[in-house]
Amino acid sequence: MNVMQLEAEVLYRLPDSLRRGARTPWSDARGGGPLHSFLEGPSFDRAGNFYCTDVCHGRIFRIDRRGNWEVFADYGGQPNGLKIHRDGRIFVADAQRGILVFDPSTGSVDSAWHGPVDAPFRGVNDLHFSSDGTLLVTDPGASSLADPSGRVLVQRPDGGFEAIAENLAYPNGLALAPGQDALCFTVTRALQVLRAQWRGAKACNLGLFVQLSGGLAGPDGMAFCEDGSFVVAHSGLGAVWWFDELGELRARIRSKAGIRTTNVAFDPEAPDQLYITESESGAILKATLPARGALLYSHR
């Protein structure tokens, strides 16, 4: 099998003025001491602005096309995944506070959801909108191989949430295939990508699709291409993997910064450009793929 070797160059770097060296409950729980930031949640709005979160210090950044950084929100939570609704609202998966909805013009929180009444969120991580606006969420909490209590949930039309996959060892990134007929999500502690048939907000025939190995963490965020291929960020290995629609490896995209490649997003204005959050160095990387990223709900 011929596997391409691609490189991801540093495009943006978190300015020194926005780097913080203070310890937080999140950095203490991680066990690695103070962190300047920990970038996740890459997404583009319709104006071309790029958003990312800082899980460690409870911030959301917005970067314009000239590379200028600004703090969109600084609220002290633990924001991780971020996706933008078609109407412009900013949806964030916050491990402490649940699903938060931000006003794009003010950076203030409009609403918050805390999960099923009988089983509240345990610590949400990432989220994804289907083509009809249905919201899907990963809720790993503190799950692990020893405690496989993570879940993937879908929001019902009445606003409530229900689990569509359970007993998982840290479900993380997730995405629907372009045809909306398959759901894939990563399971970090098991180093896996799982795949299920997607039928009207129901996940059926869930199974192991890709088994990874190596690294100091595991598969994190993911995104689909128009042709059904997909990319997976492998945190702790300094890599993003590109697989075809059958799960065969096409390419390894190597980080030219640190090894904490956490999440991915395609540029809607240049769909062959893949943006990658690299949390060790506090940078946004960019790589060119011989494929086009699938448009998300925000740009449909």
C-alpha cells in the first residue's frame, strides 16, 4: 500500500500576549503542570473567521484572514468542541457546563443544555450538526478502558437528549459522512474509529472501522471529505491520518510543530486546505490535501 507523506506547516501561532502560565483545575487534572493554552474546536464562520477554543483557560479565540487573534469569550469554563449553526450561533461543548450557545455578535452565552434529566452530561467533548440541523454530542466524562462509561448522544426535536451509543472508553471527535448515511466517531482510550449506519437520528450496526496504534494520547477530532474519505487527528503522535471511504490509509500528515495534534477543520473557501489545532506549541497548522473537505451545516 502506497501511503502519501504530507506536512502541516505552522500558519498561526497564539500570540505571547494571550499565553497564560497559570495552573487551572483542568491542567492539574491533566497532571502536566501549568499550560499556556490547549487549543481545540477549530471552525469557520461564513465571514471567513476561524474559531478555536482553549480548554485549559476557558477561552474562545477568533482569528481573521490576516492572522489577527482576538478573545471572543473568556468565561472560565472548559470549552472543547465548537461548531457553528447555519444561523451563525456558536455551539460549544464544555466539559463543566454542558452545551453552551454563544451570540456571535457579543460573545455572551444565550443558552445552556445539561443533558438528559435522568442522566446529565458527564463531561461533553465534541459536537456535530447533521445536514438537517440535528445536534450530536460526545460525552466521555472521565471514561477509560477501566471505566467504559462514555456516550454519544443526539438531541431530539423536543430539545431533550438521548444516547445512541454507550459503554465507550472516551468517545471524542465525531462526524457524519457527506451522504448522511454513516456516523463515525473516535474512541481515544481504545485508539479506535467506530462506524455506524445513520438512519433518521438512529445509529445502527455499530462496529470497529479503524484500529490505530501508538502515540501518547489517541485519536481526537475528525472530519469528512466530499468523496467520503476522512481525516483523524492523532493527539500525542504529531499526526493526522487520511483514510479512504473504506477505512484504508491514504496519507500521514506530519506536524511541523508539536505532537498534540488535537482537531481538524477544512476551509470552506479553499476546501483542500486542512487546518489543525496543535496544542503543545499553541499553533494552528495547515496542510494541503488532494481532496476537498465536505461542507458543514454552517455553510450549507
